[in-house]
Amino acid sequence: MVDAGANPHIGKFVVLGEDPADSDATLVIGDNAVIRSHSVIYRNVVIGDNLRTGHGVLIRESTRIGDDVLVGTKTVIDGYTSIGSHVSIQSRVYIPTNTVIEDYVFIGPCAVLTNDKYPIRKDYGLCGPTLSNGASIGANAVILPGVKIGEGTMVAAGACVTRDVPDWKLAIGFPAEIRDLPDDLKVMNAI
């Protein structure tokens, strides 16, 4: 079942309410949604007002998304994820199960968030990263499982973040080193 708000724009070949195994669940989409062609959004998803997607987006079950969120082309959100309001997720981003993204977060193109420390080798409870309010993640950055990116923190393009980054710091390099954030970058994202 789908409960869409006022003024939706739904592109061609969009699937809303995927997942027949959970036939009692509802997909809730707020007002003024723009969902572009070839996107798939599962049931048991709640989305606020003013969602905008690119083409070919996948949003899996048990995801909660706030207001004024952009989800770029070919982005995958693998479910059981919480995304706040005023978030900009650029094209080809991967967001795994059990990830938390707070408000005013920017995620650059092709960034990869992970949730499994030992793929296939060890039993490990899947634990995605937490991106705190106002964090900015650069293009092609990789964030490892369970890592917390602090408020206002910037992760440089191509960085691989293997440990928590405190508030208002810069993570740069592969593996990422934590440095002071330049004063002129100590401002909250305006998304």
C-alpha cells in the first residue's frame, strides 16, 4: 500500500511499495515528492516532504527519511536506515543497513558507507556508520562500519575513515588522518 502526499511527480517505470512479502506495510511519502524514472521504493518506508530523487534510486524497507532530502541517481539505501532532514546524497552513493544520517549532511558522489567488518569470515552484527549533524563527506570517500563522523566534520574526497572523527575536524587521506578543520570551514552546511 502507498500513501502519497499532495503534488507528487512520479517518473516512468517507478515502483512504489515493492516487497510483496510484507503485504500489510505501507509506504508513506510526504508532499511534493519528485521520484524520477526507474526508482524503486519498498514498503515500510516513511519519507517526509519535498523528497527529490535522481534516476534509478533504490530505497529498501524500514527506512525513515526526513524533509527536504535529495537522493542522487543510482544511489542505494539498503534499509533499516535513518536519514534526517535537509540531507543531500549525491549520485551513486551506497548506504548500508543500520546506518544513521542526521540533519544537514552532505554526501558526495560515489561515497561508500559500510556495515560489515569481516565480510563472510566472521559473525558480526551489521553496524553502519553514524554521520552527525552538518557532516560533509567528499566524493569517493569510504566510511568503515560503526564509525561516528562528528558534527560539522569534513571527510576529504577519497579518504578511508577507519575510526571515529571528533566534531568539527577534518579526516583526510587513506587511511584517514584526523586534522584540525580550517576556521573558514567551521560553518554548518546550508542544504
